[in-house]
Amino acid sequence: MPMGRVTQVVDCREAMGMGKGGGIAQRGTISECRYPDVIVVGMSPGRRHVTKPVCDITSALRQQGIEYSISTLVLNAGSGVPPDAQNVGGGVLGAYFGITEKEIRQIEKHKLAILHHGNVRSHVVHKVRYILQACDIRAVVVSQAPIDFEDLAKVGVRTAVVMPPADKVKTRGTVMAIVSGVTRGQTPTREKMADVIHAVMKIMKSQTNQER
């Protein structure tokens, strides 16, 4: 039975944080653990895109004694919608959502990705589709807007519950679970954090059993 403190080594921040004490991670930042198991992927920080829930989720998973290593990645171009979805939700002002080859490699080193993409349903589903098009990984989607597996399947995302028609599948990765109602810019409730932790533990346990 383990007793006392458990030390986790974290390689944190490619750039200085923003705000007092550098509390908000800059875009293009990754906080990496020594053994890559779970990565929490957040939007770029800005006026409307707040990364706070990502840090809370990461901390809560570590505090709960999850035996898996948790990394955090703040995307360099995590705002807006992908270029091929530019007419969704009335278009987008400013830069388009995107993911770099380096970010793809960073994500694919892990076994599970937690994707946090905000409060516009159409934006969330297209961002998830764009990431999983590039990354072959299992994912848990965390959002403020209520979405379901059918919303994702309609844009070609593989899910554990609803699959798109074979000729409409656009993703390499698969969404295994969804946790909606996580408000951006605020600490998630205990109930929502419990939902995220339960989803992570269930998926990772299943993957560990398959590897044996």
C-alpha cells in the first residue's frame, strides 16, 4: 500500500504564461509528464477562449491519484473553426483553427486525449473532427455546449456509440466519451470532474486490458 507523497516530473511551458504570476498558459505550450498516457488539449487563450478548465482537469486527475501520467497542450491555433468548415456558425473572424505536425506528434505519443473546445456546438464538433482526422488516438470530448455522439458522427467522426456510414468516415481517431456542461473560464463542478475522471479510468483500463 503506497504511503506519503507521489512525485510527478513535469516539463512545463515553452513560453512565459500570461497574467499575474504567469497563471494562464500561452498558445503553443505543452506541460509534459515523463511517461505519456493522457494528454489534455485546450484552445488558445484569448478574450473568448479561456484555458482555465484544462488546468483544472489536469490538476484534478493528478490529485485523485490517477496512476496514469497527465500532460497538457495549449494549441497554437486553437481559436475559430477549421478552414474546411468556414461557413459553420456564420463564419469566423480572425485566424482559423489548425493543428501543426509538431502538435500531432505530441498528441499521438499518448494513449488518450481529452479535447476541450468551448461553447459553440458546431465549432466543437468540427474542431474534434479536424484533430481526430490528423491524430490516431482515443478521445474524451469536454465542452460547455451540449453535444452528443450523433452530432459528431454527422460530420464523419468515429465514436464508440454511433459510427458514420463507411463512406463518410473522416477520422483516424475515435471519440470514446463526452462530458458536456463544463463552463469555460470556471472551475468544473465536482460532478463534472467525477464524470471526466470516470471516463478516463474506464477507457485507460480497457486499453490496458487489451494490451495484455
